[in-house]
Amino acid sequence: MSRNDERSDEQPGGGAGVPEQLALIRESVRKAKVPKAKPRTWRGAPLAKELPVARVMVNKGVLHLDQYFDYAVTEELDAVAQPGVRVRVRFGAGAHNVRGGRREGGGMIDGFIVERRAESDYAGPLAALAYVVSPEPVLGPELLALSRAIADRYAGSLADVLQLAVPPRNGPAEAKPSPEPLPPPEAPGAGTWERYAYGPAFLRELAAGGAPRAVWNALPGPHWPDELARAVAATLASGRGALVVVPDGRSAARVDAALTALVGKGHHTLLTADAGPQKRYRQWLAARRGSVRAVVGTRAAMFAPVADLGLVVVWDDGDSSHADDHAPFPHVREVLELRAQHSKCGFLLGAVSCTVEAAQLVESKWAVPLRAGREQVRAAAPLIRTVGDEEVARDGAARAARLPSLAWQTVRDGLKSGPVLVQVPRRGYVPSLACERCRTPARCRHCAGPLEAADQQELHCGWCGRDAAGWRCGECGSVRLRAQVVGARRTAEELGRAFPAVPVRTSGRDHVLESVPGVPALVVSTPGAEPVAEGGYAAALLLDGWAMLGRQDLRAGEEALRRWISASALVRGQGEGGGTVVVVAEPTLRPVQALVRWDPVGHAQRELAERAELGFPPVSRMAAVSGRAEAIAAFLATAELPGEVEVLGPVPLPVAEPGRPRRPGDPPVGEVWERALLRVPPGSGAALAASLKAAQAARMARGGGDPVRIRIDPPDIG
């Protein structure tokens, strides 16, 4: 005891018995022999009286550890260690490192409690939970089951999926309570859904608590955000929740504004990457706690924990933004299909265009079509005009400027009444080959893959690598090939010089415009970055059609048509002032003809029929396996693949150059990698994914060696 303590004891009123009482307390504590349990090991601490075992999903994204691990729950953590909460555990301790009845050692790692149990399947001593990070349950049973299904479908680990599904914790956001939920709104009117044959019936079924599944081919124009909002409002009116996933923040903002205008604030929340970590986590928690019943967001929102889900919506499923860049690379469309099946809720896939996968959903009767009649299509769509090689050849000046006279005249006429959109493809597309006479893409006679002739060398297949010498076009018999890429340069400068009194605005990767005023101006944009014009564009030019149609990609035609239709949908319809769109491409090609007729559904149906005949996705299922040549050979030799699998390749991948942008899955800079494609018929996709996952897990358990990357249903297969 210090001198200050002695003086305080002698002060009046201090009480001479205080030191004696403290000594008695210390003595009683010594006799009690309370275990000195450390929070990270809880050595000797008593276990919870009920359900003393916690089954934990550790955040270890390796396939051979894709399982649950049991941990002991101490009495001190019993109340907060509930299923769904975040925890910290020790992982990697050996069975020999046991002290005080607890396994010790290993490194600290994050995890989630998925279950509390009375007994463990493991017979040895368990390590104890180190501590509970937060008592907030963030991983519910539905989200866990969905994440497991996605991990199995894409041959990935549950831990990797949970990193995509559950956002990082933010303490201040978690401490703030969420508001009370609002009562359901009234069912909305049909509005512009009246333009579709079964549109009002779709809304009525949602409002009545049904679970309709539809593929919606939206009419061009500005009405689709309001139509999406009405589908969400009808679902909310039934007392259920809704989830809408769009490709970018601009689309999310439009749907957010439409839904707020229709039902008011407080019924939904917006989940996009633009929000900071605290705001985004607070919005996610609002959905998890049931404060809001609807979520509108971009790709990461596909896992949003909406309570009592009644409808899931994906808009423009062909956009590349819907494919996640992180393992196991899930696609929004497939995730929402799984959610619709697991939750037995409604499903709506909407777009102005139509993907082959959407056409397959309708053909298989999994979903019904929602389309407008031809009268409504003609009124809503602009006039489409084409420019062929013959007209370009006759117009020498236009060839030098890369703009034919029809395009110049369309710009002049359009600038009299409003802005004009000019779509220019991005540079950098990989050239592919086609018949010089009829422009039919050159395909391998063995696997129907695209033919290549890198650096003017021997002709070969880009999928299976077979030599393709002696190729002959199956349509016209020609033996001459041509590259289908024409460069796109100085477009904005050319237009600016031709129209010096008109402002020229650009929208692209570095700076994307959300909207432009409805006054005369030239708006030069790359595909996907087109801003919305007030009142719609008076005209549009779709330049360098060869650059998109000539891409070395199975989806080149489908993607070109989707880009063209998305841009053309921003132009005033023929019933609203008569906007005009000029597409500079060969007019006889199928995607161009589909644009002229405004028939994306027919184009998708014909593509689907051809892919079924040739064994292409999505009719067949594919997986891409890439890595060094030795690693690929060893992996394929040990994998127990399904008997009906067809191995295409392997073929060399382009070597990544330093300083160039890289896509997910590209090989490391300077390394020579190969890729093999594995194709199986319909119904064998699950078996293929399971075999690849098992082979990768066994390989990693043995130490791995050179990396091997697996991607199920790769979006780009050449």
C-alpha cells in the first residue's frame, strides 16, 4: 500500500476496515481457484451448458478446405455465439498441441458460425472460439444455402462465395439501428405495361402473391425504369420483398428515382459501388434486418439478404458487368435463377435486346415471354437505315473520312431538332477471319471453333488447335478469307471540323456522361457509355460495324446487336418525332437485319438453334482450364472427368504485355499459358463442375505446383 493509501485510510469517514475487506476478497478469490482463461484460447474455461459446439465456416478460400470445422463454445460466449455471426478462430493447430483440454496454436482467421450443435463429429479435443467479432447475425440459412449451391455450380469454394455475398463489417454502421419498416404500398396501376400483351396480368399475379417467371423484351424508350418500379411495387403490395440487379450505377439511379416517385422513400434501398463502405454496409443491414423490403443495385446486390423474397429481376443480362471478376466468377443471371428456385419467388429477366440464354429460358418453358405487338414496336423504335460496301465504295470522300454521305446527311438533319449520338467501338478487338465473299465466319471443321492466322502464319483453330489448311466456305465455296476489323480513329475530331458551330461531347471509359440536354450537340460515345438525352436523340450513327461483328468471339453477333439496340433505344421512336439510326455495316448480315426489323428475339432464337446443332453454350456446358502446358497436362491426366466430356485443345493464350490492361483470368505478364476447353452435353454440367472441383482440391492438397485456373461457363471462349 502506498503512502497516499495510508493517508486516505486515516482520513475521517474513510473507515479503517477497508483494507481488511480488500484482503478478505483477495483471499476468497485465491481459494476459489477460478481458471485464468485467456480469451483467445479459453484454456480451462467451462463450456456452454447447451449446444457447446459451434460449426464454423472459416474464411479459407482453398478447395481442399471447403468444409465446416467444429469449435468449442465457452460459457462466456454462449449468448453471443449464435448462428450467422462473425467470429475469430485459431486455425492450423496440430493435434499434439493440447493444453487444458483445448487445442491451441495456429493462426487467427475470420469465420462464420453456421450451426450450434450438442456434439462434434470430431473425436479429439476442439479449439475454442477465440471471440465473437459482432453479435449481428449476417449469414442467414437462405444465404448460406444459396452460397453453397453457387460454389458447387462454379467449382469454387464456399468461402470465396461468402466474400462476395457478405460485405466487410463496419462498426459505426452496425451500431446504428435501422428504421422501422413501412407498411406495404398499394398495388400500382399497369401504366406503360399496357403495351405488352401479358404485362398487366404479370403485375396482378405479383400483387396477388404469385411467383411468375418471365423473359421481358422491353420496348425502346425511357419507360423501362418505371416499368421495373411497377413490378417491384406490385410485389411489395403483396407483403413480400423484391431484388433488382442492373449493370451499372447509372441504370440503378434511374430505377431508384422511378421507384421513389412511385411508392415514396423508405420502401427500398440502393446498393452500388459508388457508396462508401459505411453507407453501403448500413444499407445492406437495413435489408438484412427487414427495415426495407426492396433492394436495387449493381452486381454485388445479387446476394442482398432480402426478407421473404417475392421477385428477383435482372436487367440487360448480356452486359459483361453481370459476370463477377472474382472467383468463382458467378453470373448475376444464374445466381438469380437459383434464388428464384430456392425461394420459390418470381423471376423477371428484362432487356431491350435478347440474349441466347434468355431465349433458352423461354424455349425450355422455364419462363414465359413478355413482348409487345409489332404495332407498338414500330411506334417505339426509330427508323433504321444501313450502309453497305457498295455505297461506301462509290463515295471516295466518305471512305477517307470513314463516314458515308448518308451518315453526314443524317447528322445534319438530326442537329436541326436535337442531339445526335455517334457510337464508336473501342479499339483493341482481336481480329477474326471470315469468308471474303459472303462474310460467313470461318469455323473449324472439327469443333466449329474460330479460325486464326496469327502474324500471317498457318491457319489453325483457336479452340482445338488443329491445322485448318485447305479451308473452304460452307456457304459459298470461296477459299479466300478477310480480317473483319476496321479501325476507329479521330471520329470526334472529324465531326468537330465538319460541324464547327456544334458542341462535341465525349463519353467513354475515362469519363462517362449520365445525361445530356436535349439541344443540338454531337455526343461521341463508346458502347455502353451512351448518356441519356432529354427527350431522346434526334439521330444516331453506329460506326465501324465490322469492329464489333469481326470480334473473335462466339457472341460477336449477339453482342454487336445488343450494343446497337441499346444505343438505338435512346433515339426518338417513329411515333415521337421520327428519329433515324444509320448503321455502317454490311446490310445482309444477320445482326444488321435483326436491327433493321427490330427483332432481337428472332435473332436470339436462330442463334440458339445453331448453337444446339453445333454443341455450343448455352445448350452445352463448357469449362475453361488454363495454366502452363505441363500443369494443364498433369491436371487433365488426373481429373476423373465425365465420360461424355470433349476436350478441345489445349491452345496457347496470348502473352500479356507489361503496361497493358488485363482481364480476369489472363496469364501473368510475360508467362506462356495454354487453355483447354471441356465441353459436355446438356445435363452433365453439374458432373463436370464436381469432377473439376475434386481434381483441383486434390491437387492443392498435394502442394499444387504451378497454378491451374478453372472457370465454368466462361463468357469469352473465342
